[in-house]
Amino acid sequence: MDRLRERDPSFLGKAAIVSTGYTALSKQSGTTVLSLATEACGNALTMAGVDPAEIDGIVSYSLFDDSVACQAVATAMAVPQLTYALDMNMGGVAPALCVMHAAMAVASGVARNVLVFRALNGRSGVRIGQTAFKAPTTQYRYPVGLTAYPQYMALLARRYMVETGATEEDLGAVVVAQSEYAAENERAIRHRRVTLDEYHDARYVVEPFRTLDCTSEVDGACAVLVTSVERARSLTDAPVVIEGAAWVTGRGSGLDIADLLSWPDYSRICQHYLSERLWTGAGLGPQDMDVAEVYDCFSAMALLGIEGLGLAERGGAGELVRSGETALHGRIPINTHGGLLFEGYLHGMNTLAEGVQQLQGLAGSRQVSGAAKCVVSSGAMGDGSALVLVRDGA
Amino acid sequence: MTEHDPAEIDSDSRAFWDGVARGRLVVSHCRACGHQLFPPIASCANCGSRELEPLEVSGDGEIYSWARVHLPLSDAFVDDVPYTVVVVDVFGGGRLFGRLLDDEQVTPVAGAAVRYETYWVGGRALPGFRLALASSAGTETAI
């Protein structure tokens, strides 16, 4: 990377992630969302050796009012004053966008040390999979029985399969491949290997999705700390520089969380639409990545994301996964935490944090040897975001 | 089939729901660019014009995608499973969701011809589709 080159957008290459913080992921946290948020943010600060008093920015996101305000977390952590706070009413499309906002705030000087978090009691509290959404066009889908997230995502998966020839075997391959990582991940709510036979024995939720094709809702929180590259170097040996970032809305977005009625093409999602801008901004391409963390609320969405980012050709993601190339010692390890499918549904904040951990060499038995460059994606609808992360000096 | 909560019919959608109650499919037509708009909203998603008018279309179309629900995720549909929702590209009328009204053992095929048909649940008219030809479906998908 030519550090003297004028970057476009200009904030790229100027901010870095210093640390990550997690709570346990569970089916019942037994505590409040505010407590979870504070714990995860506190863990990120402890890891970085940064005092809460130095925090001047917080960014977060929520869905169905399932979280707490950034200012509440600041208050709970005794942060004296924020100069930047952003509470976004968005789900899994937001994590990379949140980090992008933090990087913009840091690069512009609006804030110096910005926490980005996601916290929810997604299992014992508000369950996304069963919650009714209010929007102008929900009136067309609820009465006919299209009530929940897996159901309309199944419509995308089906059309993708029709157009590319992908099969349920390909979906199963994603599940089996990611389970290999999950078995090595103590955080994973599904902490086990799954065989293809087990996959086929799992019951359908909504065709083509079986239970194992669907993420597992959890209680928990996850946070990262963003600061300037210069400051990051004083805090850690392994700053993770935000070299690429993009957010996009595909055509027809926004009328409903299931805004599919207005989409021209169900077989392509946000990663496809943001890919060119992401890679051009980063000055890197998918072939340069050592590891990829691709949003996978459902197995099929990993395939669409992999292809959208250019990690495989159109219709080629299933073969990439089946060939073993996405496994730990493969050409491009993907979803090394087991994905949202296995680690749990922190709406992609954990997908992002896993990428950071890989580049910092903190992934334990799941560590990709020499991982220095990672692409992370957020979201599986027409709108979504992604980051290209590079270990400082790589 | 079980009754779901009444949809929140609004000024943008009234013509559509009135049409469904008459057994007809009514979309929104843009006078400025000629685009047929669904869902109907206050302005044309193709050109931004607010010069819109209701337009009745035949309701014939093709299946674009489909999902068969086995596990109900809303109490209103517990008695309905398994059921199939189809996304249909209606000729000259845009894309919309409806219930597939054929036997539940029928597996739809993308591209299969369907005809619009209103179905009723507890006094409420809702959009549905029926396969136009028995040969359009099989027990397996054609993919």
C-alpha cells in the first residue's frame, strides 16, 4: 500500500481497531442489555489499556428497540463526555458501517477513541426471528404468511439456487465446513461438528432452510475500539487498519426489513453492489485476502456473500466450500468462528471482531497462519456494509 | 387458514386491497413513465413522479421464487403449515407475494405459469395464486 497516495474516501488508512471485547454468549444471560454492553466495552478497553475517561465516541446499532443508547453506556462506564455518538436503527447490515463511522469520526478529528458495540438479549429477550416489523409494505406479506426473517430470506436463497444451480448440498457444505471451526471455538453457542448426514436429518424451518441453515439467536455483546493509526501503534503491536470500507443500498431498499418486493434481482445481495467500491478504495482485491468473515445469518447467505465479494465466481461458492479451500489450511479460510450459524447471532458484530482477532493473532486453535488481510461483510439484504482490514505494516 | 392481524391499509394501498376484495389485481400505473408499480407507494420508484393511478392487470404471471413454510413463526399460521408463499412476476404488473393455493404436496418451479386468485380468511380477502397448468409443477424442483 502506497501510504502517500491520496485516499478516496479520505478516511481510509487513517484509523485502526486496537482491541475486541466480548461477553459470554448464552441462551439466557440473566442480566440486562446495558450490563452486557458495558461488560463487552469494558473488556475491549482493558485489552487496549485505555481508560474509560479517554473514550469520546460510541457507535452502536439495534433492531426492534432491542439495545441501549450509546449515552447510557457512556454513563454506565463513567465516561465524562462524548463528542460523538450514533445509535443506528439497523440490524446486521450495520457492523462494518458502524466501524466506518468510527473511522470517519477519528479521521476527521471529531473523536479520538471510539467504541463500537452490539449488545442484546437476542434469545431471552427480543427474538428477531419471531418479531413483527412495522413498515409501509409489511401489509402485503404478513397476511399471506410471510411473517419472519427466515421465510423471506428463503425466497432469496431459492432464487439464487434457481439462477446458479446451487443445491441444498451446497448449503449443507457451508454448515459442515463452519462447524469444523465451531468445534474449536469455546464461545460458539453451537460448539460442535456437524456431519452432512446430520444436516440432512435436520428438519425444515422453511425450504430450503433446515434448522442448521439458520443462525442461533443468543444473548451477549461484542465491542471493538477504534482510534487513529498513530495512537493504535502506542497501544498494541498489532493495530488493524481500516483500509477499505463501504456501505450500499441496493435498488428498492428501505420500504420494509423484507423490502424484496422492490428488488429487481433476488439472487444478488449487498456484497455484490458494494464490492467494486470496497476493493477500489482499499487498493486491494479479493485475491489478496488471507481470511474472510462473511455475514451468514443463513447458510445460503454466506454463498451469496462470498460471490458478491468476488471470493468466488458467480455460482462457484458452493464448490469453493466443498473443495475445502475455506477450511483453516485452505486457500481462503472463511467464517473462522463458525459464523453466525455456530457462534451465535450477534448480528455480525462478532463476525467483524473475529476478523480483528485473526489479524491480531488471537484466534487460538482457529488461527490462520500469518493472517494479515481480511475482508468482513455485514448484512445479507440489498443494503449492507463491508470492511477491508489490514494488520499494520503488512 | 387462520386469520392474521388486519393489515394496516393506507391511502397508498387502498386500491390494491379493494381490488383483492373484488377478485382482481390492481397495481399502480405511472402516467409519467408508464411504469407499473408494486408495491404502490406515493411516488413512482422508477422515475419519482407522483402522477400515479390504479391499473387493473390480468393477474397472470410466472413464479419468480417460493418458500414452503414448515415451522410457523407466528401464532396466526400454526394451523396452516406446511404452506407455500410464491413471489410472482405478474405480466405488466410488477412483482408480488401471494399464497400458493394448490395442494401442499405440489412443489413449485421457478418460471411456472400462475393465475391470480383471491382467497378469503375470516372475511378478509387476500392475494393468492394457482398454477395455470398441472404440468407446471412436479414433486421435485426443476433446478
